[in-house]
Amino acid sequence: MIGALMLDIAGTHLTQEDIQLLQAPQVGGVILFSRNIESPQQVRALTDHMRQVRPDLLIAVDQEGGRVQRLKNGFTLLPAMGKFGQLYLTEPERALKLAEQCGWLMATEVLAVGIDFSFAPVLDINAISDVIGDRAFATNVQDIISLASAFMRGMKRAGMANTGKHFPGHGSVKADSHVAAAVDPRSFDEIYKNDMQSFIQLQPQLDALMPAHVIYENVDPNPAGFSPYWIQKVLRQEMQFDGVLFSDDLTMQAACVAGGADARIKAALAAGCDMGLVCNQREAACLALEAITDLPLPNQQRLERMRGKIPQIQIGEQLDLGAEWAEIKQAIEQFKQSA
């Protein structure tokens, strides 16, 4: 059974404390960070050990490309998604092909080391947000839809579920929600006509969404990830989205409006998130776990869809995943150097 809390570990292998924590019924997932990564072989040994301890665990990572990728040493260094957007303006067909190949390559490498999924792609607009910037595919919605659709096709072909982020749009908000309260003063109609369109039009392809830690103050007083209005009314009822909803990291500064980690995870789950992320603070993760121990487990059928097609293969110090992988890796690396 999959629990409602996703947490992290400190090092490159499991400690006795980690093992004990992973066995708690309400722990459902682990997210890996750069500090957990030494080599492909070590990551696969780590994820295999996690599954020995807890076979039903979902293991995730942020492997978007550009400045947000945790798997580096021994893995392909992927371009920022904004590079595909730039190419799309002059060579749309080539940009779409490369975006799809990049989605496949990212997913193939992540799955090979025993990780179920990457929290990708970013569906925000590259507007005024520094924290989004070239993590977004483009500055306009239609280009984002085309390129993200191609990227997700590649992910799916490799056997990985996708997660669109950050609903209903973080790109038009200046503040970085990791370190500050992020407030968007626009009306619902403006957000709907602009930032939300990538989420709405790509909905048939989306397996999961991550709401933004942004307060859309003229719509609802709560950040979207704590908002029954955004999650239950807009997403579940009006958009009829039935995929998984992951909270963004509940230790981020913009999440502090809900109180301590215990109050935050309860607020996220009560609003309609399926799983809450508590990262980089073990004390906060334990507090959150204690707070939800007696709550019912989340929707299992929904969360099971996030399980990746992990190959039963031996991984060495360097990845070697076959001829197609080698060819696509070369194409993406050449593009990254020239972009």
C-alpha cells in the first residue's frame, strides 16, 4: 500500500533510521536529490535496497534538464527546455523531434537506475518568474503545448508517467516560492486565458499535476496546493482531472502560511492532494508523518499509475542502454552544445 507522504534521505545509502521510516504505512514515496547520487550503479543499488525494505514505494527525482537535474555524474546532461522553444521559432519540426527524443532519453536513464518518475515537465509560461525562466518550454502557450506534448510522448514511450507543474501557472509570478511568499494579483479569467491553457489542453496526456505554492489573491486566499477551490472545484470538478496531485515541497517558504509541517500536510491532503512532499528537513518529515498516521491511505489506484516500467538490468559505473539510447544521447548532446 502507498502512503500519503513523500520524503527524502540524507546520503547515498539507507541508514537504520531511514529503513525504519520507510516502513511506516503513511510513507508512500522517496524523492532523490543530488546528495544521494554518486554513479548510476550506486543509484540502482540504493533504489533496489529501498524496494527490498518497502516494495510498494514510489521513487521520484527532479530531472527536468538545464539547471534542474539531480542525476549528473554518469548521466546525460540535458538542455533546458527553453532551448527547444528557441529552436521551435525557426525549425519547428526539428524542435518537436528533439523534444520527444529528450523526453525518451531522460525517462530511459531515470528508469534504468530504478526511479519510477521525474517530476516533469514544467508547463508554466516563461514570463516574469526567475525561478521558472528557461525551465519553461516557451514564452507563449501554444508553443509550450506542442513541445511539452512531444516531450511527454517520449516519456510515455520509455515507460514513465508525467507530472505537469505548477498548476495553474507560476511563470507570471515574480517571487520565488522556495524562499518567499508568492502572490498573483490577476483575475481568474486572466489566469484561465493565459497560464492555465497548457494544463487544460494537455490534460488528456497528463498523469499527474503539482499545484503551485502561489496565492492567487483575487481567486482564493490559500496557495493553490492548499486550496479546495483550485483542487476540488477547478481541477477535479470543472476540468474533471482524475490524475495524481502531488503537493510541491511543503518546506518551501511559500507553504509556511499553513503553519508547521504537520498543519501543512494536513491542509494539502484536506484540499485534495494525493501525496505531500516534505523535503530536506527530517524533523519536519517526522512531524508530518505523525500528523497523518491515523488518516486513511490515499487513492491507491490513482497512485499506482505513477509506477515506472523499471528494467531488470545490471547497471555499471557508466550507463550503456543500447543502440537507440546511444544514438539519441549523441543527438541531444550535440543539440545542447550548439544551442
